[in-house]
Amino acid sequence: MAIINAQNYSESALYRIRHSLAHIMAQAVLEQFPNGKIAIGPPIENGFYYDFDLPRTLTEGDLVGFEARMREIVQEGSDFVYEEVNPEHARELFRDQPYKLELIDEILKLGTDEYGEKTENPVLSTYTNAPFVDLCRGPHVGNATEIKPDAFKLLSVAGAYWRGDETRPMLQRIYGTAWESPAELEHYLWQRSEAEKRDHRRLGKELELFHLDPTAPGMPYWLPNGLTVLNTLLEFWRAEHEKRGYREVATPQINSKSLYETSGHWEHYKDNMFIIPIDEHTTYCVKPMNCPNAMIVYNLKTRSYRDLPLRISDSDILYRNERSGQLHGLLRVQHIQQDDSHNFVAPDQIESEYDQILDIEDLFYGIFGLKYTPRLGTRPIDGYIGDLAAWDQAESALLRILDKRYGEGNYIIGEGEGAFYGPKIDIMIEDAL
């Protein structure tokens, strides 16, 4: 089955349905809370959400009421009308909506869209589904009757900081799901229910595998049962990598800031690092990634082309200063033990080396029946290092590798999702949820 990439999804009928329902939901919410403030409401993988600043905390009963009103709005059949507006008119339209006013300023100043993504031709545009008007680039359905009233459902409410910044206001995010037919909705809800029974946070507690304590957010305690599993996996990992010529190292957990200044991580990643100031001349950092240390190991002596490929592996514990609102069980943590390696190769060895790496992926994930999709992360729009010719050459090589191994179109293109120092192939694992 061909993978639908982000661009194809954004051009699909399902995307327009979900985007339109986000607006219809915002209309229903503002009818109940006329003084409420609206933020953003994008489509997402299985549905949509919208963020609100409201005078009280929402309840499950509120969601039932919003959903009923949304069905009425769908059946009323308003057109979705696009209009480009000048800054003065836009600010007048949203004069009582501070989050929209901030977005307008960002679009004009930074050249972004309403979701903060860089765009070549930033414009201020609105979509109106009478009487609701929203700052939006679209796309949407032509008329609300294109949405089946029994093919969507509101799911939950969660807290979300404005712009993902914990120093900004906490908003209420309403999640919904939407499909092209009632049968697809029913199947998704069944699948979601089954998946929740397999939530690793629940199983981790029931099976006494790990514990997450508020005194160490995002840093798991491995209990005896869980540590036995972890150590068994590490033994297997070591054996399989040793067969393939990997040499394991362990490197310091705390390093001088100067190491990350040299690597470029200080400029691009310091906000996600745990920093230890010692005195006015000395600052240390808890290790958030292995790359700079691997370079020190490589540079310990003069290397010959005959040494290549050189494969340096490690499974050191890393620490990353994630925002508290983004932590999620073992899937988003601050304490990571990572299957990592740094492979030094000659240019003509790149494709064969990638083949071997992807063989390891197939072996490890295949044992556990895990499915994954490759994603090519291309050059970020800004903030990258190196020259464009090198980026183009590297991206072309990765495209050849993906086409050869998976077939053209059977992977995702993540535009601008590469690291600041180079493009990458991400392995997007599909879990039970």
C-alpha cells in the first residue's frame, strides 16, 4: 500500500472535511461562550482539534452539546467562503480575539501561516461559514452539507499551552475525529477502544515494569520486571551489532558547554538541554545526544580510508529538557536510553551502509511485529548549516536509497524536518494507539 504523504493528505477530501469541522466546532463553542477566545484549529492525522480560552473548564456534557449543535450546523448547509483581507480589515474582524491578532502580526512579520509554518507567499485570508469567520488559509469543503452528520465525533478535552510555550496561557483543546462515512467512524472508534486497553502506561503499572514519579518527571524508574526486559533487549542489541562490525563505547554524561559550541548544538539545541553553571567561567551540560562525543572518539587518532566503514555504537543514557506538557509515558521522556551509532563511511559506501542499517531495523522491529514507515526529513527552511550543494547531494542519495528499498511513493517526505546539520531518514513506528 502506498503511503499518503503530508502534501497528498492536505489536498484530500478528508482533510477538507476535518478542517471544516474544526471551524464548525469553534462556531458551536462560541455560541455557548460568546466571550470565549479562539486560537488555532488544524486537521491532524485522525481528526482535528481547536484551542479555546474559555471562562470555565469544559465537561463531557459540554462536548455532547457541542456535537449536537455541530450536526445542526452541518445540516443548515452554509457555504465556506474564502477572502483575502488587508491588515487593517483583518485586525478589525478579530479585534476581540487576542490570539488571532498575534497570529496576524506573526504572518506579516515572519512570513508564516496561521500555524507558524514558513510560507513563500504569506497572505491574510479568512474563511466564512456564516456567521462564523476565521483567519485561515484553508482548504475547506464548498458547503457544510458535504460532511456526513453521523461520520464525526468529539473525543476529549486536554490542556495545551498557547504556541506550545509553558510561559504562555493554558488553553483548552477539544479533539474530534471525522471520516467520510459512518462505517469508517465506527471502525476507528472500535480500534481506538481496543488500543486504549493496550496503553503502555496502564500495562507498565499493572505488570510492575516501570514507574513515573512527579519528583522526576519524564524519567522512569525501571522496576525489577522492567529492568529484566530492558537488559535482555540490550544483550540482544549488543550481540547483533557486534556481528555487523560495531564497536561499543561509553562516553561522559556531563560535558563542557564548549563541546556543544563546537558541534553547533549549543546554538540550535540549548533550550532542550539541562545546563549546570559552575562559576562565571565554567558551564557544564548533561549529555542530550551522543554525536559530539562520538566525534571526539573518531578524532583520537589519524584514520585511514581502509578503516571505513567505522561503526561506533553506544546505548548511553541521555537527558533532554522537554516541556512538561509534552511528556507522555515512555513515548516522550526526559531520560532516554537510545540505540545509537555513528557510522563513518566513504561517499561510495553510503548506500550499502544504509542497506545494512535498514536490515537491522527490519530485524529488530520484525521480531515484535512492529510496523514502520520511513520518512525523509529534508533541509530546514532556515537555521541549517552547510552549503546547498552538499544538502542537495545528500538528499538525492537518501531518495535513491528509499526508492530502491521501498519503492517510489512508499515513504513520507517531511519537508523541512531534517536536522540542522543534514537530512535524515526517520523510522516512524506504528504502535497500538
